[in-house]
Amino acid sequence: MHINTHHIWKSLLLAVVFGTMVLAVTGNADIVIEHMGMGMVKDANQSYLETAFDRSLAGFLVLSGIKSGLAIIEGSEVGIGFNLEIGDIVQSVYDYVDIAWKTALAGGTVLLMTRLCLEAVALVDHWCLAVTMLSVGVFLVLSWFFPQLERTMRMARESTVFVVVVSLSLYIILPISISGASFLSKSISQPIIEATQDGFDEINRTFSTGNIHSNLFPHQTEDESLFSSLDFKARFEKTRERIKTIGEYFKNRTRHIALLTLKLVAGYLFDCIVFPLTFLVVVYLFAKFFMRLCAQPSIESSQRRGWHEES
């Protein structure tokens, strides 16, 4: 009676395993998993990634506008032979803005790649779950009914551990890791990025084409231009004053732009690299620990067999 009950439990367990495999192939297993709470995690991750990508895109467009304004200043002519000096004045500011522009571009690219990665995972996770259930079923059949096939059972155990870890990573570990990274981002890096983008937006309004020409290159009347062009000394003095004005204008803003750039780089560095990498390390350690835990019984059994053979 005890043996019959034991066989019944084995049969029920195999039925559950292969039934889950069928549900995974048809896609119904994903529905069950989403109703168990992972659907809320998935929606929260998608909302976070979409919002973060839109924010990085807006910042990228603002920085592109600033770069265009600085390019206009670099190419503008003030007097005779002073183009190089204007370029030297603007170059330091342009370098900071270019770094911020590349940072926003890289951050948006990483966020978009993460969204595409989640979409790709949604297409293959149920197939991975089906393979996992098949591997578990094969391993149980081998261990229960064919214990003499030790090498085959050991290979089945290793492959089962591998696919189980992959399935756990796709269904649980990866979504929870992104949720943890988004929580840290909203608390730490997102306020910094939003503040820097507001600062760059203000600079973008200052560096618009109309403001640049009105503040730095005032319009001259036709008579004033005619007489000033004949007086080279006056034109030289006026050009030198203009250069001095432009230099002071950008000198006062260089430190502010440099500070905004450093904050933006730090924000995206934590948002797109440090936080995801931290959770990736956690996932790796968890998977490594899980695989060692599952492989331990096979190691102990092989050691016991070796001791019996020696004795």
C-alpha cells in the first residue's frame, strides 16, 4: 500500500510537470504568472523605462539646440581676423555641452536597449519554461525508473539546473532587478537628471539664435556700419570690446555648465550602469549559489559511490 501511494504521488508530480509544460507552450502559463503578481512588476518596469527614455530624449534635443547655438557663435565673425579667438572662447563651453550631449545619447540608447531586451524576453520566456519543465520531467523519470543510468542522469541533472536558473532569471530575477533599479533611480539619480535638464533647458533659451544675436551681436544701422568700416582703429577697439564681452559672458556660465554636465554624467552613470550592474552581480551570485546547491547532492552521491568502490 505504501508503494502504491508512492507511485501515485510520482505520477501526480509528473502530470503536474508535463501539464505545466503544455501550459507554457500554449502561453497560458504566462497568464497565471502575471496574475500571481509579476504582471504588476512588468507594467511598472515598462512605465519606468518609457518615462526615463522620454526624459532622456527631451534632454538630448535640448542639448542639440545648445550645440547648434554654440556652433553659430563659433562660426560668427566679429571684426577682422577674430574668428579663431571667438572659437577659443566658446570651445571650453562647447566641450562640456558635447560631453553632456553624448551622455544623454548613451543613456537613451541603454534605456531603449533595455526595453527591447524585455520585449525579446517576453517572446521566448514561455518556450524556456517549456524546456525547463521537459528537463525536470526527464530527470525525474530517469532518477525514479532508470537509476542505473548514472551518467545520463548526471547530464540531465546539470542541464535541468541550467534551464531552471535561466527560467527563474527571465520570469523573476530580471523583472525584480529592473524594479529595484527603478526604485533607486527614482530616489537618487532621477531628481539629479531632472534638475540638470531644467538647467540645460534654461541655457538653451539663452543660446537660441535670436538671443545670441541680440545679446552678443547687436544690429548696426547702415550709417553706423558705413562710417565704422572706414575707421579701422574704432573698429578694432569695438571688436576688442565685443570679444571681451563674449569672453565674460561665457566665463560666467562655464562653471555652471561644467557643474550641470558632471551631475548629468553622474546621474546617467548610476541610472544606466551602476544600478543595473549591481543587480546583475546579485543575480549572478544567486544563480551561482543555486547551481552549487543543486549540484551538491550529485557530488555527495558520487563521493559515496567512490568510497564504496574503494572499500
